[in-house]
Amino acid sequence: GNSVTQMEGPVTLSEEAFLTINCTYTATGYPSLFWYVQYPGEGLQLLLKATKADDKGSNKGFEATYRKETTSFHLEKGSVQVSDSAVYFCALLIKAAGNKLTFGGGTRVLVKP
Amino acid sequence: NAGVTQTPKFRILKIGQSMTLQCTQDMNHNYMYWYRQDPGMGLKLIYYSVGAGITDKGEVPNGYNVSRSTTEDFPLRLELAAPSQTSVYFCASQNAGTGEHEQYFGPGTRLTVT
């Protein structure tokens, strides 16, 4: 089956530090890959996505590159802000499987001033 | 710009009670989904619908029912609530025809069963 594994949190950082959240996947087909972000008390929002190998998704200073050879989609940001404190979810979707998302367990990130 | 709306925001149920969680989207999306999020966990798919009149089970459908009589609405019914159904429930929608793949989420309903 399909599964997503991401590093457990919480990850605590100081403002302007470098952030990496690891994400690896297993899939029975060719997936699209996503990072969703959940701010406190809110629903999930799409942060970025990549639909084929070697694509780089980027948004709000965050980046992730679709690595088919290592089945990974690690999220990075060079300089985090307090406002980046949230829970981050890696997810995959295989269109042939009814457009259903498979989520990782989420990584809580706390940025301190 | 409403997007996906869910009601209620919070609810406390006693064991054995029933309730319906409401979800409405105004984006004319054909696909809709119900997820539950347990503390410290990712989201698990309960049910989904690819269009009005069509529903299918997800990963954790037991104890729930859904209907999709219109494009806009996708209510989730809990019959005989159990403590194991204590969770945060998210509804989402997607325009699967555009190839965009993005799912748009509502703000969630926090349910406690005691």
C-alpha cells in the first residue's frame, strides 16, 4: 500500500534558523507529493506540491524537491520566523486511486523569538 | 469567499447519541472528503464522494455514514457515538477535473464523546 513517513516532532528552533523536515514515502504508483501546513486552531492549507520527479515546489520561502531515487520530499526553509510555528504534513496522492491523499503523521514546529 | 465551511465547531456527545456534522463548499468541486485527526496523528480518510449521489468508504468508515444529495453538501452522520470517535473532523473538497490535485479543507469540528 501507500504510506508516508515523516520525522517526529516537536522541532524547536530559534528565529532565523534553518529548518528541515524529512519525508519519505512508499507508493504503488507514481504519486504527486504535497506539504500541507496547519496553523493552531485551523484546517490544513496546501503549502507546496510537486507532481513529477525532480520538480521543486516552493512557497513562502519553503522548498521541497521530488526525489524519486530516494523516494523523498524533504521540506526546507532557510530562515524561519515565529509565524512559521505550525504542524506540517507530508502527503502523497495517486490519481488512479481516486485522488485520495495519504498523510504522514505530522511534525510540529515551534519557532522561538 | 467562503470555501469549505463546517458546523458545528465544537460538540460534546454522550455515548450512544447520534449527530450529523455538516460540510458545505461553494466552489462547485466534484470531489469531497471526510477525515479524522486524532491527537498527534495524521489525517485518516473516513469517506469520500466523487460527485452527487456517489460515495465510497475510506480507510476508517466504521461507525459513520455519509450522503451526497447535492454538489455543495456532504454531511457525515455518527450513529451510536463511542469514545473512540473523539477526534477532530475535517471536510475537504477538490476539483478533480482540472488536474490541480489540491484539496481545500474546512476549519474542522472538534468532537468529544464521553
